[in-house]
Amino acid sequence: MTKVDLKKSISAYTAPRGAFEIMDVPPMRYVMIDGHGDPNTSEEYGSAVGAVFTVAYKLKFLSKVELGQDYVVMPLEGLWWSEDMTTFTTARDKSRWSWTMMSLVPEWIEMSHFERAREAAAAKAASPALEQLRMAELSEGTCVQTLHVGSYDDEAPVLDEMHRRFIPDAGLRMRGLHHEIYLADPRRTSAERLRTILRQPVEPA
């Protein structure tokens, strides 16, 4: 059985380092959960991420056993927003962030598969986070993105340049939510070697 790695087949999962690119991102479906607060200190955040991957791995197992299609579980991703977007850049304040944490699922995974995987996870461990999970489509369209290598706290100047220089200079304006794709596991990777795709949906100014 061939194991599919969607990171290698979907162009939106690659980005240039040290430069910004404009690209069209196709609609994709994710296991998602919403929350608010500093990801470094919030118990809610840890529970949310745990729930996402618990169900993501149960979906992988279901797909392999019942559908005959194996795949690599996709990395953690996050949509981030705040009433004041400078809390991500010049006035950085993680306590004011809201987020949706998520992981991409293959197109052959159906809602019934997701519901069964979530029920199986809940049967083993009761968790409010599992009850809050959903599977939904995200349609971002035209986006600007770049690959950031380094700690998450070093993203601020990159985002500031993207928001205040590159996007306006390209005749665009921001819309939608700031999107991050975590290509490296911070539990196993030193901060200076973390790889994160930073993405911002845009539209003509």
C-alpha cells in the first residue's frame, strides 16, 4: 500500500525562504478547533492540539484499514487573529490572540469518517476539546506566503514586512485570517531550526 504525503503533492505546502510569493490556495478540508489565549501558557491550547491529533491519527488508521488508502498525518496548522493585528507584530501580545488549530485531511475522508473517529476517541478519553472538534472546508484563494526559519517569536518582523510593505506594494490588501503551517515539531527541533510557512489571504486593494 502506497503512503500518500500531501505535503509533496499540494504546492501550497512549499514556500520560499527570505522572500514572499503570491499564490492561489485551493479549498481544503481540515479537522479544526477554536480557542483563545497565549499558546505557551494556555491549558486550553494544549488540550485543543491534543484533540486534533488524536482524531487525525484515528482517521489515518480508519482510512488505511477500511478504505485501503494510507497517508502521512499532516502537520499542525493555525489560523490566528486579534481585534488589533499589531499584537502579532509591533505590539506583540499573545494573551490577546484567538486561534483555530487544525490539520489537513485527504479529500477522500468523509464527514461520517470524521464523526466515527471522534466518537472512538471520546470513548477512550472524555474531553471537552474532542466535543468541540469539527471538520470543515477552508477556502483561502489568493494568498501571500513565505517560509520562516527560526523561533516563533522571531516571526514578528517578517509579518510586519509582509503586512506593511509587500502586500500594499503589490496593490493588495489583507483579508481573512493569518495562517501558519508548522513543518517542524517544536518538541524535537531547536528554536532556530523551526520551519513555519506564514500565509496571509489577500485581495486587490
